[in-house]
Amino acid sequence: MASTGWFQKLINPSNFFEAQRPIISFTCFGGITPFTIVNSRLQCTPFGYVNSFVQTMVFVLCYVITIIKRESVTGYFFDSNISNFGDFLQTATGIGALLMTFLYSIAKRHTLIEAFHSLARTDSNLKEIGIEISYKKTILRNYFVVLFQVLVQILYFATTMSIVLSSGFPFSITAWLIFMLPMMMMSMITVLFVSLLNQSRCRFQQLNNILVSLRNKTVEKLMLQYGDQHMNAVVKFQKPFGMSSIFSGNTNRQMPDVINRVASIQSEICDACDCIEDYFKVQMLTIVAISFLISVFDWYYILETIFTDTYTDTHFNRLQFVAFFLYQGLMHVIVVIKIIFFASLAVKEV
């Protein structure tokens, strides 16, 4: 019975913050955010700070070791001036992006916390006018997003590693860590960014449904020429996406009160969007820069392999060349496309 109650608590959150637990735990464990949920509130913890610091130091140490040893995963495939320059540029960019991302995330942590709080206040205002959001659907969707992202990362690393190791090269933990780090970092940041965008977009969607209902009700009253005693009639909302309406005709809530509450909802969502933009602007710039850099060099390696015989100087055949760098390049392109796609959906709803 105790285990059943624990499981029910995991899939039946009681508030907005509990519904975000999968995303928050995922990013906290990855060192991107230093806070976790304590007593149904976001709170920075010593573990969060120590975890971020330790991971940053470990990755910086790995970068230093690989620079001293002059080794990299890409170096297994190519040994030319272009590949060496590409490795150096990617390493320098990775170190800068790593430090900037982790330090910026710590420095701007209160901005991200305020974004979560603004969305939570939005839900409170929605509840005031009789709209309750299904947090169970939210947390199940978040569990799915995190699990899917972890599986994608495991598949990506397993596939690329099998290509290299199958050719007889020894396993170097430092080389593979700096190879995997950019994708791991971008994955966690993108999951957090897309999650907050979706939360904001869904609440704008509910706000639009409310506004449509208010408009239709007003037009209906004008068309039917209702009397003045009906001008403050209660609005009955249709059941929107993932929500249940408890706004019945027996309540005493009047039209001006509903409109004031709608204005508060709009203000809170805009505050959340401002915080999201302020927090993620550096991270998004970093992700786009890294993805562009890696993709450019990947496509250069692919074209050089296809149209020259460079691959004959290594243990890899032409198919392995193309598969490895095409897979890596597409993964980074997909990350950028995902950011643009979800951002455009949010802008469209606004």
C-alpha cells in the first residue's frame, strides 16, 4: 500500500510545481539548474550548487587533458590541417559555452524560478474563474519528454561509439566526454526551454479560449437584445484542451470580475515569457553557435569523403565516414529545428 501511494503521488501532482518535477529533476541532475522542489516550491539546494560546480570542473579537466594529449573522436577519422583546426575550434567553443552556460544558469537562477512562479500564479487565476488544469496530463507528458530525450541520447552515443570502437580504436573516456558534452548540454537546456514554452503556449491557448467565449457571449447578447439585467450574466466555458470547467451558472461571478481576472492571467503569462526570454537568450545563442559550427565541419568531412579518397588512409570505410558525421550533423540540426518550431508555435498562439 505504501508503494502504491508513493507511485500515485508521482503521477498525480497536486500543483504546478509538482507537475514539473521530471523536467526540474532532469536538469538539476545534469547540473544545468541548482534548484529542486521542496515542499511544493522551487528551492536552491547545496546539492544543486555542488553538483553544477563538480560537473563543470570535471568537464573542464577533460577538455584540458584532451588538448594536452591532442586526441579527439574526430581525429580518429581525419588527420589534416582542417580537421585539427576544426577540433581546436570545437574544443575552444565547447569550453567557452560550458563555462558560460553553467555560470549563467547559476547567476540567472532567480529569473528562471520567477518564470515558474508566474506560470503557477497563472493557474491560480485560472482557477479563480473556474478553470482547472489537469496536472496529471502535464506530468505524464513531462515524463515522456524526459524519457524520450534520454533514449535518443543513449541511441546516439551507442551508435557513434560502436562505429569508432568497431574499427579497433581504444576507448578514451576524456575524448568521448568532450564529444558527448555539447549534445548532453544542449539536450537538457532544450528540454527545459521547450517545456516552459509549451506551458506558456498552453496557457495563452486557454486565455484565447476564454476571450473567444467572452466575445461570443457578448455578441449573442447583443443579437438577442438582452436587457440590462442580463449584461453581467455568468459566462459558461466549453471544456478546452486538458481542462475541466467548474464555472457553472450557480456561481456569483460577474462579467467585470471575469474580465479583471483575465487581465491578470494575461499579465502573469507575459511576465513568465519575459523571464524565459531573459534566461534563455544566452543559452539559445550558444546552442545555435555550437550546432552551426559542428554541422559545417561535419558536412565538410562528408563532402571530402564522398569526393576524395581521404578515407583510405584510416581504418574506416566510406560508409562509416558518412554515417558517423551525417548522424552527428543531423542531431545538431534537429535541435535547432526543434527550438525554432516550438518557439514559432508559442508566438503564433500569442
